[in-house]
Amino acid sequence: MSIHLTLLSAPGGDATLDPLLGDAPLGERDLRLADAARAVLSLHGQAVRTPSTRCSQTADAIGLTAAPEPMLRDLDVGAWRGRTVREVAAADPDGFSAWLTDPDAAPHGGESVRGLCRRSADWLSSVARGSGHTVAVTEAAVVRAVLIRALAMPARTFWHLSVPPLDTVLLTWRGSYWDVRFGHGSLPEARRRLLSRPTAVRLDDGDSGDGGDGGKECRESGAGAAPSWPVAQFPAPPRGAVQPQRTSPDPLRA
């Protein structure tokens, strides 16, 4: 029998969309988003969630009884918790740049991206040993970490994965690998446009090699432009930040 896992990203918790780092209650806009999802998401089976305020509120808003799962806790940003992305980038530009480019860096004194990826991989392995359909209401960072394991991607690609709020990902275990389907049961496009922000931001490699300044490039979404959701809106790290390159049979070591 196939094993199914549906990941649902809670709104308001993605550092690339929301500048406040750490857990916080959902705002009015995010609560409207979660309530709108109730009518279009068909979730069933056993349900778990990140033990955070916003994931608890999201599960309640869509009428899902989900047990807190400690292994799905959000990335621990240590001393940066409660601060905005802009404040951190201004106060510690070198540390902030390392955080975005090196999966082993933990300048905040909390958890590294690679540590989150390994923890999420362990949880995904436990799901593969189970049965039926599991629904997980979790943070965008955890969705990224799970996808890195399921798709065997290197950990350094973590910040390059776009995880729109309340979009879902369906993973199906085939005995030796995961099939991944994006946008399974997502918000209708009309509602998404109504509630989305007007700009899309692209996250580029810090060292583009084209003689430009590298970093992050921002641009407005025109008519018919895609994506309608922001991908990232980090301030650019200092010029010359180098993305580490590693080669390893284990994608989590890259």
C-alpha cells in the first residue's frame, strides 16, 4: 500500500515572506487566508503539526485536529528570535550572509539549516515506515527541509525553494523513493491573487559570475507575471559572499 504525506505550510512564518523571525500569532490577513483554505482543502488521515502558535491556529482554522510533533519544530534562530530580517542584516551582515549561503552556519547560536534538514529527514523516514495518509501542518522552513530529503537535493539549496503559505505538497512513498506533487489542494488562484502581495522577488545566487553585483534582485509582477507570490525578500548580503561548494554522496552533506 502506498504511503501518502500532505504538507501544508502555515501562513506568516516564512522568513523570506515575513520579516519577523520566530513564532508569532497569526495576523488578521493570515487568519483570513487560513479560513479561506477550509473550503478548498480536503485533508484526511492522521494529522500532526509543528508545536507553534501559528501552526496550531492554522490547524484550528481549517478544522483539523492535529497533534503537536516535536520533530517538526521550526528552525531555531536563537538570539535572532523576535527580530526582523532587516534588523539582523543591518546588525550582523556577515552572519546574515553566512546564514543564507552556508547550511552549516548558525551565527544566531541556534540551529543550522543542515541540522533542520537532518531532523526533518529523520521524521520523514519514520513516516515512510508507517501507513495510510498523514497530514502535517508545519512551517515553510520544515517544508523546505523535507523536500530536500525527498528530492535528494543538497542542503545549500534550502533558501532557493519557494513555499507559498497554505500551498500543499503531496508526497507518496513508493517503497524506495518519494513521488512529489506540488500544489495538491491549494487555494484557488482567484482567492490567492486577492490576498497576495503585489510584488514578486527572485532569490539569485550571491556570486552570479556576470560582473554584476549579485545578491537579490527585486521586481514588480506585471500583468500575467508569475509567480504571484513573493519568492524571497531578503536584503542582499555583502558583495563577495561566497556560496560553499561541496561534493558528497549524501545530499544533506552538500
